[in-house]
Amino acid sequence: MILIILGSLCILYDILLNVINPGTFLDILTSFSHIWTLLGSLLIFTGIYRHKTGRWFWEKWKKGVKLTVVSFLSLCLLISFVNLFFICTPRLASLDEEADYVILLGGGIDKNGKLPRSVLNRVKKTAEYLGAHENAVCVVTGGTLKWLPYAEAPEIKRQLVKSGISEERILVEDQALDTIQNFQYSCAMLADYAGLEKSEILKSKIVVISNYYHLRRAERLASRMGFENIAGIGAHCNPFLAPMSYVREICAYVKLNLRILLTGKPEKII
């Protein structure tokens, strides 16, 4: 019965995630959040099987199959915890630390053109920093995500302006579809704005702002792409969204490590 209850809670969590941040039909259909429904379904199936037969379904497996499954799951858990350790230890800058430029990373938008609370927290933290450092110029970066009708960056700028930041200090990069493109396009935009070579932007002191769970991956990508002096300022995540955010980030960090290992990408910005 406990497994059935836990499984039902996992499925309910998936439903609530999509209610809180509504997307289009295709966006919801392909949402990563359905990993919770898959987990919940497995727990419910296991619970029902146990209730009806009085034993666990894996008791029917051969010893070799059990050993293979246990070894695989143990390896997955080890990899997850190692990556979680790195995710939880980004290089942080303080709000008092001076920077030439700020890069505010987008993190999603719903079908109604509204930013989720996690992104609004990024905006709030950016407004605090820009308010304390009047010479810093900020790039807000985020394009139109797949299956959604709105680009993130213009709405992020609107929220920053509402927070009292001058429009002249905000550059809008509305084409990037992932974190790699966030940095590529932001570097090019800053170079055009400042009349500098990209290599000079890469040497500049830059603060990147995102939620804490995303900072380490963002910093690693930035370093691989040639940014020499970059540190992060973290915004808090809604506790209700934390399980989803960290599970997704672990998968994204593992994916990044595999990409670097197998392809050597992303490459440095030229």
C-alpha cells in the first residue's frame, strides 16, 4: 500500500508541475517532468503485484539478471551523487563583487508568456546586482523554446525594467535555445555593443546569474567556451520545484560530461 501511495504522489507531482507552468499540448506531451509519472507507475505496479501475489516481482528473476540490474542501478546512483556534488558546489560571486558585464540566463516561459517563479527569482537577483553596480551592462538571453509561442528574453527585460533597471543597460538576446547558445550569442552581442573583439569579452570580468542548481553547469560550459573570468550569483528555487529541478540538472550534467568526453564539444568561441 505504501508503494501505491508513493506512486500516486509521484504522478500527482507531475500533474501539478504542468499546472504551475502551463505549456502547449506538445510542450506538455514532451515534458521531462513525466519522469515522475514513469516512476510512479513503476511503484504502483510493484505495489499491486506485491499485494496480489504476496511477493516481489523480481523474485522470479534469475540470479544473473538480478546482479546485472543491481549493478546497473548502483552505478547510476553513484554517477548521480557524484554529479550532484559538483552541481551543489558552483563558483560563487558576491553581490559586492564588481563585474564588467552580467549575463542573465533564461529558464523557461509558459504558453501565456509568463515567466515561472524560478526565472523571476533570477530577475530579482539581477536587479539587486545591477542596482548596486550602475556601470554594469546586462545581457538577458533566452529564445523561443520548442513548442512555445514566446521568446524569454523580451519578457525578462520587461521584468527588469519594472524592477527599476534602465532599458539602456539591458541587451536582449532572443535567439538562444540552450545554455551553449546563451553564451555564444551573448559574447557576440557584448562584443558588438562594446566595439571589442570577442577575445576581449572572454577576458572580461563577467557575472552569470541563474538558479543555484544551474550555475555549476553554466560555469563549466562558459569555461570550456573560453570565458576566463566568470563567476555565478545564484537565485533560489521554489522548494516544491527543487526535486524536479535537481533531477533534471543531474541528467543534463551527465549529458554534458558525455558530450565533452565523446565529442570534445562545446569548443572555444573564436
